[in-house]
Amino acid sequence: MTAENQWSKKTFFETYLSEERTGHPIKVLGDLFMEENGKDVADLSYIRFAQGEVYFHNKDYEAAIFKWEHISNELEPWAKKNVGDAYYELGLLQTAIDTYKSIQTDNLVLQTEIALQLFSIFIETDKQELAIKYIKKAVSLNPDYENVTGIAKRFFEEREDWANAIELAIEEGIRTGSIEWFDTLIGYIEKGYSQAIHPDYFSNSLLVTCQFIL
């Protein structure tokens, strides 16, 4: 598992656990915190980040927020995203939204995670146009990320948003050359979902399909 996957899934704390460090993660990390804090030059951010994860998994969201608000290294953007996650779990959706939107990062995985979290919130709050905006942003940013295109496809189909579903199928068919996306597109057309779309819109997709077949 990559470091980004650990940060995303909140499992970074597991790197501090070993056969020599037994017991509950809260105690292990607490002992490590005190050990690090006793040094002349202490770097507590990594341990705090890990502690926040453990508190989060144990639904002590306020403690998790406190720990993550005191991160001052390269994990700070991830910590801020986690703060947003904690506010989301507490039902403070607007605070979560504001937190996510305030994050400045060039990390592609983190940008994708933020877009997906905002997508989820806007579905929950029935703000469909904003949900569309952020799922399309996630696909645009990182289409190969953890079934993000599958999530988008299911979302568009469930709300019968055939214009966006067709656009997704065309773009992903062209990008990946996958016959599955072309089959999906053909299925939409056969069911009559493309009647309002000019035939020229499908020209690039047809060219790629022909190349794929040949």
C-alpha cells in the first residue's frame, strides 16, 4: 500500500505498530508521543496525524480534529481533509464543505478525494448540479482512480442524466479504447437516449471504434 493510500484510508497509524509495540494503538502512539516530546528537537506531527486516525476510527471525532489541526508538515493538507471528514461524520456538512474547499494542494490523489467527498455531500443534500460538477471534476482529474468512472456512470444512469452518461461513455471509450464503454454507448443509443443529440457528436467515437476493431 502506498503512502497516499494509507493517508486516504486513514491507516498511516499502522506503520507505528509492530511485534515490539503491542497493545492498543492509542497507548502505543501515546507512548511514542511522550518519547518524541522528550527530545530536544521534537517532531510530533507524524504521531499526531496517526493519533487522529485512531480517534477517527473510534468515532472520537473531536479528539481527531484537535490532533489534525496541529499538523505542520507535508501531511497538513491531508490532515485538513481529514478534519473535513470528521465534520462530515458529526453532521456539520457546511463546515465540512468549507474545510474541503479551503485546501490548497497539487496532490492529484488528494484533489480527487476532496472532489469525491464534495460529490457525496451534495448528493446527500440533494444539490444535484453541484454533485454533477464534482463527480465530473473527479473524473477529469483522475479517471483511473478507484472506479471513479464507474461511480460517475452509475450516478448519471440513476438520475437518468443521459447527456452526461453519453458524454462519459464517449470520453472514456476514446481515452481507454475499451470495448465495454463503446458497448455502453451503443446501449444508450439503442434505447433512444441519444435522440436529441446531433449525429456529428459521435464521429470521434466511431473513428476510435473502427480503429479498435481493425
